[in-house]
Amino acid sequence: MAASTPQSPHHQQQSSSPFVEYIRAPGGLDKVLLRGGRSCSVEIRLFGGQVTSWKNDHGEELLFVSSKANFRPPKALRGGIPICFPQFGSHGNLEQHGFARNRLWTIDDNPPPLPVNPAIKAFVDIILKPTEDDLKTWPHSFEFRLRIALGALGDLSLTSRIRNTNTDGRPFSYTFAYHTYFSVSDISEVRVEGLETMDYLDLKKERCTEQGDAIVFESEVDKVYLSTPPKVAIIDHEKKRTFVVTKEGLPDVVVWNPWDKKAKAMQDFGDSEYKHMLCVEPAAVEKPITLKPGEEWKGRVALSAVPSSYCSGQLDPLMVLHG
Ligand code: TA6
């Protein structure tokens, strides 16, 4: 796999920079590597527009990728941050979670301006447009621009801009999720704060209300929390690490752990890997987003991993959520 200096990925400096590396690979599996301070990095696979790695400044991997993941298209890679568009879930003639995660994205050479936060170390802009086949299953023209950025503190952000480019005057509606797989030490030692008392749709799509304290995991969880606050905290007791998920333009959050039975049923997922992962997915599911021709939607997620001494009761997760 020959590494080459950046061809056209956009980054802080508009010339080649050590922060962005464009890696050509056989079979259209080109990747972009963003490097931050110390050992921070983010890896993006152009197939699927999928973040497949996010490392902290100790070089520790913060995202989960299954040891049995299919790295070969057309199946989406089990792990990282698959993009669910134009639908979350499986209805009608679209494939489960839509086609965006199973298509080849390209480097966006000419993105419309998007203000760059000065703390951003490096970023890349990629773009997806529908293929002729896509137009047969989802007859709408769109431009889906995705900026993946690595901050100076090792934080990772994804900013999606989706524009309706239909020329026939037709609006379109879609649902969306950043299907984020977090790496955790032991799911039975993980708590999620920020979704207490929220309404959610359960596996049977029935509307329920979450109880009043942190979510813990003792069996399969597959819930779509509705109209939630902008921040969710995932506290990994054993690692003394808290992931903070901050979302904009995405009212809902999906929380998923397949547990043992579902884990065994997935061929691209190890039987016991459910113990070391948790999906917390900023999403727009309950109320589809509708765009008229020319309109653009923006949906952003920022992820950070902060030390948490929650186990000693010193870290108040609510501080993390509202600080
Ligand atoms: O995000 C939760 C979920 O909708 C689960 O129901 C499960 O199907 C998961 O997504 C994985 O879906 P995938 O199509 O990636 O196997």
C-alpha cells in the first residue's frame, strides 16, 4: 500500500502537510490518515466514507472494529462510524441503514466554505453523490459532503452537509445516523448518562420512557432515544475514561448492544465481542428530515475521550454533560 503525499485532501495548511496522508490501496480501499499531536490519529476509508480508527495521544484505539469484520466491499465494515443514509433501519426497497456506507466516496476538491475551528489540527472533506443504480432505488439527486476533523486535543468531529440537488422540483425526506461503535473495556462496567427520563422507541418500536438514572447494560439494548439533550456521556468504569458525545442537528440517539445471542448470529462479529463495544449513535430517526431542492441540512457530532475518576465519585458526569 503506497503512501503518497496528500493529493487533494483539504487540511489546515493548503499545501502538503504532515497532518494529512492519502493512502492508495488496491480495490478502491483508499484511506486518508489524519495525524494530530503526539499519537492522535483518525483513519477514514473512502469506501463507505467510514471512520475506521480514532486513536488518542497514547495511540490507544477508541473505536471498536470487529476482529471478524469484512474489509472487502460491498458489506459495510463492522465497526468505526458507518454513515446511515438515506435511511436508518430497514424499510421499503432500500438496504438496511441505506446505501451511503456501501458506496465509494471521493475527496471533495471544491467544498463550499465551512468555517474551520482554529483548534482543528487536520481535516479532510469527502463527498458522495448518487450512482445511476442508486437513483433507481432512491430517485433523488443529492450532494452529501462530510468533513472529518481531528482537533488539537485529539477530539474527533464529523460534519455532514446534505443538499437536495433535484432539478424536478421534488423535495426528499431521509433518516440519518452516525452509527458509532465505541470501544469499551467491559460493557457490564459501562454507564450512559444524559438519557435519563427520555422517551425511546424499543425493539418493537413502542414508545417507552427511560428510568431516572444512568443506563447500565445487562442484556441486549436496542433503543432510539427521542429528542434528547445535545450531550451524552459514556462512562467506562474500568478504563476510567468518559466519552462525551456532542451533537447538533440530530435530535435522537440510538443505543445498541447486541449481547450474546445477537452477537452469535452476526458472522462479522465475534461471539464475545459484545462485551467490548457499545453503539451510541447521534441520529435523526423519529422525524425524517425533508429538504426542498436547493436546501441543505447540516448534522454534526463531536467526540472526545476524557479521563474520568467516576468510580471514585469525584467526576460528576452531569458536569461533563452540562459543563
Ligand atoms: O443501530 C442499531 C441497529 O439498528 C441494530 O438494530 C442492528 O441492526 C445494528 O443497527 C446493526 O445493523 P447492521 O446493518 O450494521 O448489521
